[in-house]
Amino acid sequence: MQILKTDNLKGFGKKYQGKVRDFYILKDFRIIITTDRQSAFDVNLGYIPNKGAVLNQLAAFWFEKTKDIVPNHVIAVPDPNVTIAHNVKPIPIEMIVRGYISGVTKTSIWYSYQQGEREIYGLKFPDGLKKNQKLKTPVITPTTHGGGKDGHDERLTKKEILRRNIVSRKLYEQMEDVALKLFDRGTKICEKAGLILVDTKYELGLYKGKLMLIDEIHTPDSSRFWIKSSYGKKLSLGEEPENFDKEFLRLWYNNHGYTGDGKPPSMPESLQKKVSKRYMDVYKMITGKKLSIPRSDIEQRIHQNINAYLKRNM
């Protein structure tokens, strides 16, 4: 099985590398290549086969389903792993929307709640909540986009965002409105697929002065999904809900004593295969289609498809 660890396009200038995506800037466009790198706890843990193709194509599905709520950066998807996008200026805030109190990372609500905190992200939570319980209404818990200590995401509040003038009040309230509408749309589509959209992150930017959705949306990397039919029983038994996202991987590392500090344990091949299957399965559940990935050499195919698209359109 082929793995796309990184990509090196020739003739497009400097390569920029994020946690999962590599990209190149060409005039007013970005050529974004989604790799199989696996990030969690803000650390690169290894590689998951077919992951990049799942993320890129599932994000494309969601961008199409939500473009009436907010414009997005997509221009074209010329390859399973590639998106040609507008070169949007990112806003350095991740808009995280949570419908349930859960999680094992240090930025999750549950992590703070179980330590006795009741005011988290500037929001007040009542006593007596159980892990994985549904909140009365979805909440927004913004974080910095890798701008915290050691490059890790750090919690923000609306008050801090406005005090530090990261964005104007008008723009931030527009971001809040968009994030909640996107989460509502995602929740309804996921319910039809037998899934619960637990929580998710949205990244936004400005393009020619207008707010635009970027990065990815409602993928197993940016969101958590539970199986709707078994959720109630699992909650009553105090068990973890059945999930189809990278929380499965986070829990494996958490159970092996790793929560983001120090050197992570090596990812066994058996875990790689299980996570890959979850990514493939959730794509099929949400879209109703089986993921189609050509068997040709990944890098060669990517280069051919990008060059063919650019030749026709630029």
C-alpha cells in the first residue's frame, strides 16, 4: 500500500508544509496537497494509508454542501489528494464548536472539567456533567492556530480575542455565526448517515476583504463522529462511544501514557490499518460513495494531474 509522506513539485517555488498539507503559492492561487501524515496532540505521529485522499475528497464534499452559508477557498480538485484554492489570508483563530463534553486533549472541555474547572473558555458549565454527555446547546471554544507555547494550540476566550484585537468584534461575531450554522448543517447531514457530529474545528480567512472558509471541514481529522445508534447505551454504561475519527488513535496513545509531551510511542502497523479503515468507512457513510483511488504511483499521478489542470486553466 502506497504512502504519501510529502511531495516535492518542481517549478512552483517554495514548498510550505503544515501538519498534514504541503502547499505552493502560484500567483493568486494555492496548490494544496494533502498527505498521509498523521497529526494528533499537535505532533506528527506517523502515516495512515489513504488518509490524504479521504481528507481531500471528504472536505470537497462538505465545501460543496455548505457554500451557501459561507464562500470557501476551493477552485478545483484535479486529483484525489490535491485542491487548487484561492490564496486566502488565514485568521489565526481555530473556531472549535462542541456539541458534547468530551475529549482527551488538553484543549478539550472534559480535560478541564474533570479537574474541577467550571468556567472554561470563558463559558460556565454546571456541576454533574458526565463525559460524552450532550450539551444543551453547541458552544464555541476558540484556540490559537499553533500560536501557543512550543507551537501547541492554546485556549482563547471571546473576551481575550477582542481585547488583543486579533480580529474586530464585527468580524469575530460573523465568524461565530458562520461556525454555528456550519455545525448545524453538518449535524443534520451526519444524522442522516447514522452519525453524531460531536465537535469540529473551522478555519477561516479573508480573501479580498471577505470571510472565507479554508483548510478542511467535517473530516475525521478536524471532527469527531460517533455512531448514533449505540451512543445512548454506551453513555449509560460509562463506555466510550463507537467512533469513526482519529479519537480512536488519540485514545490508543492516551492509554499508552502519551498526551503530547515528550517522544510519542511508535505507531504499530495494526493501528495504522485500523485508523485507515475508519477514515475510509466514514467517507462512505457520509457521502454514500466508496472512495476511489487510482493505483498508479501517487507522486507521479499528482504531478501529472496538477500540470494537466494548470495547462488547461492558467
